[in-house]
Amino acid sequence: MRFYTFILTVLLGYSLSFSQVWSPDGNTIAFFYIHAVEDIYTVDSNGHNFKVLEGHPERDFAPRWSHDGKHILFTSVRDGHHEIYRFNREGAALKKLTESEFNSEDGDYSPNGKSIVFSSDRTGNQELFIMDSDGKNLKQLTHSPELESTPRWSPDGSKILFRRSPDKDAEADLFTLDIDSGELVQLTHTPEGEFHQSWSADGSQICFVKVVEGVFEIHSISAKGGESKKWVSKEGFQAFYPNWSPDGSKIAFTRDVSKGTKPGLPALFIVNREGEEKMLCNKNSF
């Protein structure tokens, strides 16, 4: 079985999941929860004030904060295929930002809030695109026969971090693309592949999930490449969706606490650089 297929099989095998992102002020974490339906939730970083943010009978997932904390982007299939929406935390109407018969997903704001990068198959191949924050002025960013996905804007706004694979059944590595020069840098070169990548707030480090002997571990690597450092690994448990806190001191992540006996029992944790962990919520919070 190809690695990509293995990853997809594992992820789809979990009836519950989180995909968490810190708010810019570090006080709140947004995530989506998969049960019968995927919805967007928030919880304070101390584990309190748990609430649903955008409830809908169709799937809502992949939340991303604007850098002023006022908006959250997310992907939804409420119109039959993947489209990107913007939720205003101050109560304004929900806004749909993409509109096509193709899939658009995994939107991420630029640091200045003026642009959004996302992936789409509208050309017949999964590529990266940039548009204004209101959904206008679409521009194709990549032009390759390979598949690009899950773009993440660097904190200084100069680069895009993303996954690239030759095809949907192949392993994916992490790359950065300089927006102005077009310089492409491959950060990882492993047979296992990497996923769920996230920048540190200062742009010097990247955390991601790496599979080591069948265990999903959280690692970090210099934004320039090199050897990775292990943050989270626990025998018999799988870790997913790492996301760095704004001050760089902690990583929020999901761990399946079923230890393989009953897949689909995730919990939301934070871990500091000393390896000390705290659970914020689990399936019993819902």
C-alpha cells in the first residue's frame, strides 16, 4: 500500500478528529470535530469556554484565523463540493469566497490579511492559487504536473509552505515557494512523507507529522531544512495536526487516546518544549 493511501485510510478510520489552530493572541484554539458531521468549534487555551462556532448539517473543516483574530476561514461542502468560506466572529453574515464547479480548500490568510492562498483542482490538477481576501483577483501560483496541497503562508508573508507529491498515491514532501522570486526549496526528503505542517510564529521552524515505524509523531525542522527534532511520540498512540502557539512555546495537537483498541477517540493536547503535556478537551466535551 502506498504511503498516501495508508495515511488516508488511517485518517478516515477515525470517526472523531480535531484540526486545531491558535488564535493570533494565543488565548483561543479553533478546531473542527468529526462525528456524524464536521463542525467548527473554539476552546480557550486553558481548556475552558468550549463552544460551537459554525454549526451546519454539511461538513465544515480546516479552520484558519485571520491575523487580527476577527475572521476564520474554513472549507465546507455545503454546496456539493469543497469551497472556502469566511466567518466573522463579530456576527456579520457568512461569506462564500470561492465559486466554481471544482474543489477549493485549505485557505490561509496572508500576514497582512489582504490575500488568501488555497489549493484547487480547477485546472484538472491540484495547484496553489492566491486571491484577495474578498475572493477577487484570482491568480494561479503553481504550474506543475505534481499535486500541491495544504498551503501555509509564512509569518513574514514571503513564502508558502506546502505539500507536493507526484500523484495521489505517492508520498508527499514539504516545500517552500518564494512568492516573488519563484524559488522552490524542498525541506524534507524521506520515503515516509510528511503532513499537517505549521510555521512557528517567527518563521524559523516548521512542525509536522512524521510516520516512524508506524507511529505518527510530531517533529519540527528548521525552515531552511535539515534534520528534524521529535516533539511528541508515545508508543501505541497516534498524534496529528500540530500547530504552534503565537509565542512559540507550545504546540497544540491531537492524539488518539484509544491506543488502537477502539479507533476514533481523539483528545486535544498542548505540549511545551520540555515535553510537558496538558489535555484541553476530548470527545466527552461535546
